[in-house]
Amino acid sequence: MAEKADILDDKAIGRAITRIAHEIIERNKGIDECILVGIKTRGAFIAKRLAEKIEQIEGKPILTGELDITLYRDDLSQKNPSQEPLVQQVDIAHSIKDMKVILVDDVLYTGRTVRAAMDAVMDLGRPAQIQLAVLIDRGHRELPIRSDYVGKNIPTSSEERIVVEMAESDNTDRVTIHD
């Protein structure tokens, strides 16, 4: 798979996260009833950065958590049929009942990951609302899901692949498109 183009560098990712943080605060009139829930793995890194930025802006922390949606995926048997799925722990220490849950992911593509994350959230309780923040929205939805907060819209063909690299796991911050 050949790299076709750089889409975002570390500074552009930082600006996108800052903008999304401001939009979350504005839309929700503060953060008192909100919880950021990052979809593992890179969505959790983005959620942590959003939480840090929101705390800088608001002067108080926002509730956070992480979610592994592996067992909720509808394509689990297609991904690796010979391997038993790993049960990953949900790391949300706060009740989500009547909260505004803001799911955070790196790339929104077909919508299936987000649907799985919503199922996992609903198993934890009944939130007042579920919102979605993504760093990249690349289109090609298979489900009627849209993001509330977007770092960058990148129209792609279905043959192309978006690669998000985060310093926490990849030692660099960048988003590239590959053929």
C-alpha cells in the first residue's frame, strides 16, 4: 500500500482538536453533563487530548472513559474467524445515566464502528444523548450515522485508505492517505 498524500501534520491535528474542543463546549453550554468516551485505540488518544484541551479552556476537567467495541462488531467473524475474540475491559468509571456521551474516534467510514460503540454504551446505561466527534470523516457510510464534530472531511474512494498515526502509539502525529 503506497502513501499517496499527507493530509494532516501534528500542528493541523492540534488545531483540529482545539476546534472540536471549543465546539463541544459551545454546543453543550459547558461540560457539566458531558463525558468523553474514546473508542480504542486511537479514538481514546484523541479523547484524552480533547479532555486536556477542554480542561485548559474551561478550567475544570471533563469526565472521560474508554471503550473497546471488539465484541460488539457485526463483522467479528469476518475479521479473524479462526481466533476467539478478546474481551477488553470497558474503562468508564462514571455513570452515563442521563449524561451527554460524546463518542470519540479517529476515522468515520462506514459507521459500523460507531454503531457498535453505541450498542456498548447502551449496555452501560441510558444516556441523555450520544454525540460523535471524529478526527477524519471520509464518507462511504453504510449506516445512517453522522458526526457532530469533525476535524477534517476527506472525500476518498473506497479503494483508498486513511492512516492515522498518533504519538502515543506510532511516535508521530499525522494523517495520510494510501492507495
